[in-house]
Amino acid sequence: MKSEIRTDRSPDPIGPYSQGLVVGGRIYVSGQGPLDPATGKTPGTIEEQTRQVLTNIRNILEAGGATMEQVVKTTVHLADLKDFQAFNDVYKEFFNPPYPVRTTVGSALLGILVEIDVIAEL
């Protein structure tokens, strides 16, 4: 059984997918970009975009009854791997040890610098 998570505190999906799903004892959050749902704008720097992406993810998790502390896995796509350290500095603001397991890859992203999806245990 799966149930959809939906919040206006994160951007609406731009395709046929859910912001998040609760399945069993887990929450799966779709890849989130840096669009600010309040303004409809995308910030410019990797630090600002990372902060917005993780805020969007936090909002979806909260709508599903979870917190960032419950995230066990993240997948990160960076448009430019040279941004890794700046990204990582902001990432650490949102997570505490023990940190979630993580995969970080360089990806061709359309007009954004970072996209992240997560899995959280309820």
C-alpha cells in the first residue's frame, strides 16, 4: 500500500510523479530541484540552490510525518562536480551524524545546479 505526500511548501511536480510516497515504513521523496515554491524563482549559487533543495525535501518529509533525522539515503546530482565542496558545506547544515548514506554524481541538469532525492525511515 502506498500513499501520496503532497504539500504546497515544496514545488509542484512538473510531470507524472509524486512529491513523495509513504510505502510501508519508508518515505520516498522524488528528486527535488531548487525552485522556491513561494516566489517561483530559482536561486543563483550552488549554496543557495542546495539550501533550497534541502528545504523543499524537509517540507515534504514533514508533510509525511518525518524529519531530516530519519533520512537514511540520499542521491545527489551536481551539474558541476567542482561545486562538491560548496555543496557539501551546506549539506552538513541539514544532517547530523550518523549521516545518511549518499551517492553523488555529475549529471546534465537543465538550468539548475543540484537535484537531490531521499529515502527516510518512519
